[in-house]
Amino acid sequence: MKLYDELIWRGLIKDVSNEAKAQELLDNDKIKFYCGFDPTGESLTVGHLVQVVRMLLLEKYGHTPIVLIGGATGLIGDPKQTAERKLLTLEESLQNAKKIQDQLSLFLDPKKAIFVNNYDWIGKIDMISFLRDYGKHFSVNYMIAKDTVQKRLEIGISYTEFSYMLIQAIDFHHLYKTYDCKIQFGGSDQWGNITTGLELIRKLEGDQASVVGLSSPLLLKADGSKFGKSESGALWLDEKLTSPYELYQYFLNASDQDVENFLKQLTLLSKPEIEALVEASQKAPELRQAQKVLASEIVMLVHGKDALDQALKVTQALFSGEFSELSKKGFGMLEQTLDSAAIHQETKVIDLLIETKLASSRREAREFIQSGAVTLNDQKITDLEYVVKKQDTLYETYIILRRGKKKYAIIVWK
């Protein structure tokens, strides 16, 4: 199967500006392509993983990724459907840009991929040059017709965000001229910006410029709901914001309707491997074999084998109640996951049961202790006056407090 066909099979192409040219470039040439990431936050989310996987797939076929970090576009803000974005300061944008670049460097080798920050060229364009050299090429009618602008006309859109598409168009033209970049990829919500870039290149370089734009569908669940939200919010690629255990659990619990799509778009498993997993899942859905592989592949891709091993040990520990095999990093994952209490001095276990919500009152806490339902690091607590001490900790930091068989909390000695 050729690359373009594989992208279609994986559901990674929604819009394409010129299909014949796209197939020719992807299947027969070795070209440079780019995808941009605006540093609107300190970390990318799992939703961005679709673009990362697609870049890795093209790299595997011999193409060279250009990873564009939007230090400049992050200062402007891509129009959201609902409201204006909060403007970042230059310092915030560049700090976030550095963090995003470091994050993407874990997936794409800087020795093979090209990393650029658009602040390096956008920041040098003065206002008169922007209006004369770029703004003059686009009518207001053309810009208003773009979907992202249309959705904002009723509630209003600032000139700042209205101009975003022109700045992204400059990026494509700059990369075309500087690196001979032939393709821009993005999510389907970027299609208006991508086509504006194609139009700018056509007007400045002529129809002979061999450039193509492609978009991928936004990752959605089978019911049409947005992907990437957990009970606590977005699923981040930064393990300090979303632990490998939380990431593993999210995909382990993916529905049977979603798992095939997630395997295609969020992993680099081959077509035969994915088809075998889907078939196994259909024959014995209760085993959740496809979900287990999906969760493992994503955690391995994002955080590496050691993190996956710890996520699996945390999963087993919470199932069995045995925590002796966990490393300090594993306890750190639990700290992000369980209800917790931080202490810096000896504290009665009754108070900790209430603080961690394992008991709703002192009376209830006493009843749990008297019935033998409370354990501290696998040690049953029957003394109503038991005081948690430093020597109770594991790794001189952590204590697992449990009520019954499956209700856990973690105490962190600061």
C-alpha cells in the first residue's frame, strides 16, 4: 500500500487541494512538508497526536518534516468558534514555544526533522510591509468567506484574529521559498488558513509552484463528541499534567466503536496488525485486547517503555491492593490520580480519612476503623487514635490509605 492510500485508510485526509498532485508528491517524491503548532498552552494534548503520528508516518516513507512552532501566531490567536482568545505576552508565547518544541523533539528527531519558530521571520515584518506585500493580495470578501470567520461574524471578531490567516499564509510562503516545502498539513479546522497560504504562494510565485494543502478530520468519538476530554479536563502529553497511568486508563476504557479509529490515527501499527486486533475485539469484546494494545502503544509513544511499565504496575496495584512493586515514579502517578492529602507532621488517621474523602465524618471514620475496613500501606488499622508518622511512608514520602477493597487515597509527606 502506497503512502497516500495508507493516509486515506487511516482516515488522515479530509480535504486536499489537488489530489493528483498530492499523490504524486507523497508516493513518488521525497519532499519537505510542514505542520504548525501554536504555543497557546504549555503542553500539547492528545488531540495533537494525530498530527504527530501523521508526521512520523511521512518521515517513515522518506519525507522530511518541518515542525513549525508558532511563536508569532501564538501572539495573535487562531479564531475560536466561541470567543476571542486571551492574548499572550511575548514572554509567555516564547516560553510556551520552547516547551512545545522540547515536547515535539521527543517524537521527531531534530537531526532528521527541521524545527522552526515563525517569530523569527514574522517578528521582522513591519506593518506597512505586511499591508502592502501581503494584505493587498486578499480581498475582505475572500477572507470573510472562510469558515472560521463566518462562525464568528454573529458574535464579532477582532481585526487581530481576522488577520490570522494572512500570517499563517506568510509561513507557508516562507517555508516554500526557504526550504522548498511542498505540503502543509493541519486539522480540518485549519483548512481556511491552509488554502490562504496556497493562494498567497500562487499570487507571489505563479501557478507553476508545486504546493499542496491537506487536512485531517478532527478526532471525534463514535457519537460525534469531541475527543480528548477526561473528567478532569484535557488529556495532556506532559506527564506532569496527565500521568501515563491516566492516559493508559483513558484508552483502556475506549468504546468498541472508537477503538479501530484510534488505532489507525493514534498509533503506527500496520494495517494487518490493526485488522487482527479489530477482529479479535469483535470475537471476544470482553477481553478488550484491542483497547489494551491501543493504550500501551499510545503511552509507549508519548512517554516511553519505563512509563508504560509503571502505568501497568499502578493498574495492577489498584486492582490487587499490593503496592510494594511500585517505584517512586509509580507513586507519583498515583498522586496525580487519587484523592490526596499533604501532611508535614504526625496526623491522626481519622483526620486523614475525612480529608481524603474516604469518610464523610469523624463518626463514620471511627466506624470504618472499628470494622477493620481501613488499611495503611496494607497494614490494617484498628486503633482509633492511630497517628501516621514519618516511618509509615514509602520512599520517605508516600502512604496508601485504603477503605474497604477499592477505595484509595494517597498521603504525601511534604
